[in-house]
Amino acid sequence: MMNEIDAALLRLSQDQVPSRLAATEALVLDRITGGSPRSHDASRPFRIAAVAAALMIGILGGLMPGESATAKPSLSPLGGAADLAPSTLLAEGW
């Protein structure tokens, strides 16, 4: 099995690279290093708007009053009330 894979990889390595793929590595590395400033400038207003919207949603959500929290009675491992048993929770929704 490995001999077939090795032979296929050897044949693949000996083939010539298509001209369309020859410049792909340089293009990818150029984009990673930030060689195209135009693409970064186009997304900057969108990123700023998204951050501002998330910040406003977070602030407004924190200011809105919520329901007061109350602690449930602790569950006994060997009996007692089973208010939070899965069967009880499913039965309430139907």
C-alpha cells in the first residue's frame, strides 16, 4: 500500500506545476503579510461598526433590569423532591 502512495507522490512531484498555480504561494504569502492595503481599508469601517454595535448591545443588555434570582432548594441524592428531574421538566413543557 505504501509503495503505491510513494509512487504516486513521486510521479506528482515530477510533474510540472500549472502556470495558474505557480504564483499562488507568492500571492498567499503577500496577502498574509499585508501586501494589499486596499483590502484591509475596505473592511475597516465594517469592523468598527460591528465592534460599536456589539458594545452598545452589551451596555444596553447590562442596563436592562432582569428578574431577581432565587435559589432552588438543594437536591437530595437519595430521595426527597425531584423538581429538577428530567421527566418532570419534560412534562411541564407539554
